[in-house]
Amino acid sequence: MTESVDVPIIAPTIPQYAHPGDAGADLVAAEAVILGPGERALVGTGVRIALPDGYAAFVVPRSGLAAKHGITVVNAPGTVDAGYRGEIKVTLLNTDLHATYEVAVGDRIAQIIVLPVPRARFVPVDELPDSVRGEGGFGSTGYQSTEGAPS
């Protein structure tokens, strides 16, 4: 069973889930923008929400826009805190080196995912417990499958 949470909203277009089971609901542009190659713009959605305490919303790119046109969200995921009541805006970036991309009012430009988020208590310690990963950071697990590789 999927849980749901009521989120009060003021918006000219209510975010919609495209398919049953989708994690993200589509946010649409409330203004037209032209993004030249390599340009970014802050695009209003007209959406204002009141998340309950213990929840946050995350604004993420739409995979189709990224794959087909190179349009992404710069600060993905953008975090909307429970106490924020302003308009949700999306910083879009055109990563295409040659093509301009036009955003029209009503175009789906990003998705919003609402999740419960526990409040962390940061506990100072002198040492951290060991883990399998340890201090391995960026790229520490490699980038190719080791399956079938000579030993």
C-alpha cells in the first residue's frame, strides 16, 4: 500500500503524476524562456506549497528533456523545505553546445518528489565505526564491470 500525504497548494496548474506508481509529479513552466546553448535560466512554475513538518520536496530533471534536448536542472535535486512558502522555481540549463531550446508556458520542465525526511542529530565522536567501503570516495569502485575480466 502506498502512503500519501496532503500538501496544500496554490498553483495555476497542479503537478500531475503521468503514470500510476510514478515517484515524481510534473512541474510546468509558468513563463516562456529561451535557452541558448550553454545558457541557464530561473523558470517560475507558479506553484506554492505548504509541506507538513517532517517532509521535504525535491525538484529533479525530467529524463526525456535531458536525453532528447540536453536540458537539466542545475542544482538537482533542488530542495524545498517544509517552512518555505514562496514560488517553486527551477534553474534550467541547456547543455547542448549548438541548439537553442524554447520553453513555452505549460511545458513540463521538471518533477517534484515529496518525501519524509527525519531530523538528524549530529553526535560528535572521536572515531567512526568501520565499514566495508571505508574512506573510498569518488570513483573508488571503478567504472567498468569486473565480470569476465582477467584476474
